[in-house]
Amino acid sequence: MAKVTLKNIAKIYDNGFQAVKNINLEILDKEFMVLVGPSGCGKTTTLRMIAGLEKITLGESYIGETLVNDVEPKNRNIAMVFQNYALYPHMTVYDNLAFGLKIKKTPKDEIKERIERTAKILGIEPLLKNRPKQLSGGQRQRVALGRAIVRKPGVFLMDEPLSNLDAKLRVQMRAELIKLHNELQTTFIYVTHDQTEAMTMGSRICVMHDGVIQQVAEPKTIYNHPANIFVASFIGSPQMNFLQGRLSEKQGKIFATIEGLELELNEEASGKVKEKNYAGKEVMVGIRPEDVYLVNDNEGIQSKAEVSELLGCNLHIYFKINEKQYTLSTSPKVEVGFNERIFVSFDRDKLHLFDKETEETIL
Ligand code: ATP
């Protein structure tokens, strides 16, 4: 068991491209940390530097209290699970699981005991005599996980391990990985571009963009208090809506005016706006689809419902204001016809306010 600490880590590839810029991150012992961000943001590079598969250009990487910049991957007390399971095709599942332990000259009895325990945890006991090609994608992924588990590493590193599975199996394996983390009580570092995986699995999430950490926090905090417009738009599906707004102060109260709709901010938000001198300024207002409401005629901003998607548990309505499309999420019981006139308003307690220049949150 171990914590992982990255201090001022940077990676510049041989062609001069800087994939990771000055990363500082402490991953706690037994934590499930998810590195998430769009393709190319540097998450795999970061994971590979932790694993020792990629040289660190600048900075220091620690596993536990040990500086590991120059430590061989095999001596780092880590195990990595990749997107392609990389099982040995000519070996049985048992031998695939045993391979790493045999190389380490682990006694035969101990290998057997560890494999039996791991197979039980993963529910692959009946498959031990099969070869990889006789297994389904989900079963192969379990064997790949098993191969990491039998080694009893201090840290599990996983790079998009579920992306080759179909949607249903992915959801199932997501739950199994959470269970596995609880059972093993070991540090997990998990890379994905999928914000749903990050939200559902991480004890904390590290959102990355262009080689830079944008925010590190628990999923709920990331969702409810995104640090900037990038995090706000990347996390959450459907995406947060962004509208131009102006803040004003009247008799000590703070109002946000959005497309002609004036909303009084709550006490907390008002306090922040006053403290940071934003009264009288233009800001970017973010509002999640579930915080947009349909209201009675003339009680909100007028629009037209363009498309609606029924997802069973809720209904998404796409509507336009001044030619820009927005989304609201509501009860499936609501009935709105194509091109029907609607009026929308926003939950004043759920408004996100961002500086237009820096794109950082004001709240
Ligand atoms: P993905 O989800 O697509 O794997 P990622 O966030 O994991 O993306 P990385 O694989 O870490 O991104 O790559 C970060 C950036 O570094 C990308 O722009 C990529 O093109 C670049 N990169 C990766 N490997 C190399 C390399 N060996 N040489 C030069 N540039 C590289």
C-alpha cells in the first residue's frame, strides 16, 4: 500500500512537444484517483511516468517515501492494466496469472494460493484451464486484472481498461472495479476520457487539459463547484449551458441579468460577487440542464423547443435563444411538441459564474 506524489512533473518528448506541464498531485494511500480529460491532455503520459515506462523530463515522482525517477518499473511495487489486455495467447488463464510470480521465483504453493484467492474475487475460477481466445472480452479483462492482483502491488495503474468492452459490460465492470477497490484496499490510479467513469468510480478526480491539471476534488465537488469553464463543460452530460450575463447591485442585493431575465443571487453568491468586485460586470453564467425550468408564459425567457429526447427516466429538451442552442432536462411526464413555444428560467441557487477573461469561477 502506498501513496504517490508528483512534484513539479513535466514531460517533453524527443520532438520537443510538451505533453505534461508542471504537475503537482498527491494520490493518497488506498485512494481511487481518476485522471480524466479529453484525448491528448496528457493523462496516459502522466500514468506512464508513474509506472516508469516514460522518463520524467523535470520534477520528482515518489511512491511512498521513495523517489522513483530512476527506479525500474518492476521495482516500483506497481501493477498496470492496459486497454488491450495483453494476455499470453498460448498460455492457460492459470499460467497467465502465474507468469509474473514464477519470474519472481515465488514458491509454487504460494502461487497456487494467490491465484485461487484472486480467481475467487474475480469470479473466474471455472476459467483457469481455458486459453484467452476461449474467453469473452469481459472475461479477458478480468484475467488482466487478476494478473495485476496476484502480484499484490502497492499501486494499481489502469489505462482505459474498460474501453474495449460493450456499453453494458462496461457499466457492470465499473461496479466490479469499485467493489474490487474496496476489497483490496489499495491505491488505484485510473485513466479515462469518459466523464461518467470518472464521476462514478473516483474517490477523487483529477481533470486535465493541455497537460495542465484543472481541478482535483471529489466527484460531487467537481460537479457542483467546477473551478473553471473547462471543468464545468467537460464534466456532466448533457453539457452545462453557458450564457452571457451581467451582474448588478441594487439596494445591497446582487442580481444576474441573463437574456433579459433578472435573478436575485443567493446570499453566498452575492457575498462572493461583492467581495471580488464583480457587481456591474459582464460574466459567463453556467447552468446545468437539470437546473433549467419550464415556467408559465412570460415568466421566463421565451424560446422554442427544437428537439426532445426521451431517456426513460428523464426528458432532454433542446431549445434556442438568439440562435444558440441550450439544453434542459426535465421529467418524462412533460409533453412539449416540436417547435412549441416555451418559457425557461433558472434555479438561482445553481448558477455558476465565471470570469469572462480568465474563465475561472467567481463563486
Ligand atoms: P488519449 O486519451 O488519446 O490516449 P491522453 O490524454 O492519454 O490521450 P497522451 O497519450 O498522454 O494523451 O498524449 C499527450 C500528448 O502527447 C498528445 O498530444 C500526444 O500526441 C503527445 N505524445 C504522446 N506520445 C508522444 C511521443 N512519443 N512523442 C511525441 N508526442 C507524443
